[in-house]
Amino acid sequence: MSKKIIFKAFLVFTFLLLLDILLYSFFELSFKGYFSDISIFWGWFILSIIVIILYWKKKAAKIYLGGLATAILVSILPMLIPFIAIILSMTPHGLYYSQPLPNDYRVQIVNYTPLGKPQLELIENKGLFEKHLNVIKDFDLDLGGRYISQIEKISLLKEDEKSVSLLLHLDQDTREIKFQKSTGNLYPAPEIV
């Protein structure tokens, strides 16, 4: 491959990574699927290394390497917490459970921080992108003394014009949670089914 093709691929991955970060930061949208974000990140990272090696004689490559090294070091300084969060969010190790649901929904249980507990995310498919409707933490739910990490299965119970209801399976117990579609907010406390 020529240097120009590799550099163009690097620019495309850089653009996709920046677009993904901006869309998620401002609109809670990301590319469809859990592994698309991971693939974009690792494609960008590998191409960054290749571009630095290919263009090592240029001053810009050395500055870019210095910037990447500084960013990694700065993320390691505060007890590794940001560094581990990056590792968990850019590898499959942050994903505990993922379940596609009918009617263009997906639910997943993830944990992107070493100090936090897993959280449940309800995601709506919007074509090429996905909209994160809600992120639910343990204190948002009454699971009878159990935690989100103990959920064994999640299924779509019902959907109407205004809401989506999920059934959480915990041991022999099940709990229903209901979301407003417009805001993603939970309706009153989960009911025992």
C-alpha cells in the first residue's frame, strides 16, 4: 500500500472517531452496534501507529506521537481510573450483557469504570445510528436487594406509542420497568410481576 492510501484511511478513521465522540457527547447517538465504536477506535489507533512510523522523519509525526503519549500518561496519573475507563469502553471487557429486542431496540448491561457498578442501557435503532434512551443505575431501580449485575435475562414485554416495557429476570423473580419513549425516563418504581 502506498503512504497516501494509508494516510487517507487514517484521516477517514480520525473523522469517524471524532464524529462518534461528538454525536455521543451532544446527542447521545452512536454508530449502530456495540462493536462499531470499538472497531473505529482500534482502526484509528493502529493507523495512528502506522502513520507515525511511515512519516517519522517529519516533525508533525513526532509531535503527534508526543501528544498521544502525553494523553496516555495524563490518563494514567489519577490512579489509572481514566485509563482503565478507556480500556473498558474500547474493548469488550466493559460489556456484561447485550440483548437485541424486537422493534428496533437493544438493551445492554455495561460498566466502563473500575469504581462504578454496572448500568443498564436502553438503546433505540435509528438506521446507521443508535440513540441511547436511558442509562439506569442500581439506585434507580428497586430489585428487591439485588443488583443490575444479577439480571439473567431481559425481554421486551410490550410497546405502545408512548412507552416501552421491559421484563427483567432475576433468579425466580421478574420485574417490569417502563420507559417513556419521548424522554427515556422511567415511569414509577418497577412493579413485581
